[in-house]
Amino acid sequence: MSASLPSCPPPLYAVIDLGSNSFHMLISRLVADSVQVVDKVKRKVRLASGLDDENVLDQKAMARGWECLSFFAERLQDIPAENIKIVATATLRLAVNSAVFISKAEAILKHKIHLISGIEEAHNIYLGVAHTTSGVDKRLVIDIGGASTELIAGSGFEVIQACSLDMGCVTFNNQFFADGVLSQRGFDNAVSTAAAILKSQQQVYQAIGWDIALGVSGTLQAVAEVLTAQGKLQRITLANLTDIRQQVIHCQHIDKLNIVGLEAERKPVFVAGVAILTAIFTSFSITQVHLAGGAIREGLLYELLPNMRNVDIRQRTLTGLIERFSIDERHAFRVASIAEETFAQLRDSWQLTDELAMLLQSACVLHEIGLSLEYKGNKKHAEYILDNADIAGFSNAERKLLIALVANYKTDVNQQVLDKQSLISKQQAIYAIFILRIAVILAKRRRDDVMPDFTIGGIDNAIELTLPKTFLSKHPLISAELKQEMTDISELGLILTIIPS
């Protein structure tokens, strides 16, 4: 027996970001109109730590960078040159001897490196957010890098205002925490210096305004990880930052920095990043920042890919997942239709939000994604797939809520996975799980012409579902499942009553 040759795989695309703290390489391809990450490499080069008072980059820092790029070079050999984009950012803008580093780096990579301006960097950061974060709200995007901080106001894919400021978590660490001492005085000095730098930007950004503030970069990710590990919602507020600052200062020295949720690799520059973020909050009167899904690398990548601005981000992701995992699309949207009606009837009494409505609809589409592997254990398979798949348009916190919903779409309740989500309160998550479960039961026939008329009301945790007697008598299996649901859902503290009409 001879095997036939497989069809040509889709082409690969690579972007490399020579950042001030880390060098990143991202290699992807398009599968079912969705981006699939093939390889991702990150190295903590800490290039900015090699800058002296006269902005001369020392030999040790350059050597670390060249060594890292030698690893990247091997991976680039088989990728078409037109599908590769390499950029250098803040530290190499500042370094007076950057040409020395770039010349040798280009020889190692065998590709041109684009030394982009701060404004170009800000634009690419914003595009990374726009391509991976759903919604067309007017946004304020914050990126705290190793040697620069970018602030971008925009809407959709359009940048309204952008700036790049010479302050970052590596340079501020060298300036205010070089001796490793974590004191209130050092933290306050860092915050006041950052606030002075931000002052020139206050009026223009506040005049533009924004509907939502989004954060990218390691500092924001680290803060979100700390909040989640400490049992808080993954929404960054000034109160949360103040609490984290107190935890940090209590440790007294960087060598003793040990707070719940902070990974070891983030410790060296975490305090400086929190100080800069605190100054941004106070300078712009920000109430909360949400973690976004992409940054400069995603901005560079999506602009390399064909036709990526013409489809809604979440819809593109859902469509790709439907195709890749052979989801029954007609049934998924049938469940979504029932859930939408249930949500509408319960919205006011349960104070449900539009944000939750959108995520619940996505969960309806994806609730059977685990069936692509096998029926038995399909909820566990779904949990794994959604925890590991690239799902552009959904933040990490939104991903965890999606998993909590899909992993609880029927039968036994999984409290563990519910407790892992930190986007909304547990009670709101429970309400969303109930709506999904009821929609799945009522759509069990998988036919449009037997969808029942129903009314549903909820006061706190007591729910009354009214269904036609004829529907219940004609569908004994659905009727039995509704009775079982009364027991199952009680594990979440809900009381369900079925009323025949």
C-alpha cells in the first residue's frame, strides 16, 4: 500500500520583537480562518539593564541578545522572507551604539531588523489589541515595557492618540530599586517620577476619553495572576494595586519577595512595573483596567496575514473552532436562541449584563466541542480544548468563564472549574450556567419545529419555568431531564420549579 502525498500545508508567518526586557518569536499559520500558533519562544534578555548613564549598551547585554537570536535564526530558515517581520524597540532606540548590535543581529538572523519609533511601537501594540480583543468601544491601551511605556487611545482599528514615554519596568528598577530594598520611600519616588512624566499627557487623553481601559505586557499579566491566585476578580483597580504594594513592601527586599501568585521570573521588575501602573491610574483617574489578549507581536502578525480586518474577531474564532472541531453549527445556534430568550426574561431580576450575554452565546456555540474527541468525558475534553486553544477575541479571564460554562453544560456540576474563573462574581456565573443548561435540555430534540414556548422567572435563587402540558407529555425524556435538573442545579444553590400550563 502506498501513501498519497499530503496537500501543501498553509504557509508560516513569523514575527520577532526585540524588547527591552524579553526577546519574543511568534510563528503562526492560518487554519480555518483562525490563527494557529505553531511555535512561540521567549527569552529574558534584559537588554535595558545593560544601558549605562550615557545610554551605551554594554557588551554582556549585547552578547545575551545575540545568543538568543542564534536560537531564533534556526527556526526562520524555512519561512518565506516576505512572511517575516522583525522589530526592535525602546532600548535599541535609546542605545547610542545600537547600530553595532543591530548589524551583528541582522547577520545572525539573515533578515532585516526594523528599528521602529515609539509611535510606531504604540500603533502596533494597539493593532495587537484590536485584532485579539472583541468590541469596538473607545479604548485606552496601556503597555508597560522594559524601557518605555505606551499609551494609546483608539476605536476599532483606528488610533486616535498615541505616545511612547521613556520609562519602563527595567529602567525604573535600576533607578529606584537597584539595591534590592523594597521601601515605601522608594516606591513613592518611583510613582512621583512616573506621574511627572505622565503629566504632559493628561489633558489630551482625558479630553478624548475612553469606554474601557485595557492592559498588555508582563507587568499587567503579573498583576492579574496575583489577583487570581489571591481569590480576587481579574480586574485591576487602584485598591488592588495598593494592596499589592503593601504586600511587596512587607517583604522588604527583592531576595525575600514572595507574594501569592507572583512567578519567580517576574520578580526582578515587578515592583517597578506596579509603581508605573499606579501612577497611570492616579494620573488618568482610571477606575479599572482589564487584561487584553494581544500586544505588539500580535499587531505585527495580524497585519502580515491576509484579510484580517474584515471579520468580527470573536465570530472569526468561533467559526474556526466550529470547523476545526466539527461542531453541529445548526444545533449550537438553536441552543443559543433558547438561551438568548431565557436570558432576556431573567435579565432584570438577576441584573445580568451585556458582557455576560455575549460570553453566554459563545458558550452555547462551543458547548459540544468536546464531542470531537469522544462522547464519554466530553465535558472534560471541552475544558482541555478551551484551556489550550488559541481563541482570539477572548481575554484569559473570559476564557476561564467560557470553560466554567461549557464544563457545566449538563449533568454533574463541576464546582472546581467554576471557582477558577475570576471575571465575574460566582453568583453571576451560576446564573449563566443555569441558563445554558436549561437551553441544552429544551433543545434536546435537535429540531427547530419542536422548540417549546416557555416563560421563566427568577427571584434570587428561586426559579419558575412554565412549559405547556402538551410539550411535557409529548417529550417524556426532556421532562425527566428537567426533573433531574431540579436536583443537579441545587448543588449551585438554585431552586427550580417546573410549572405545567
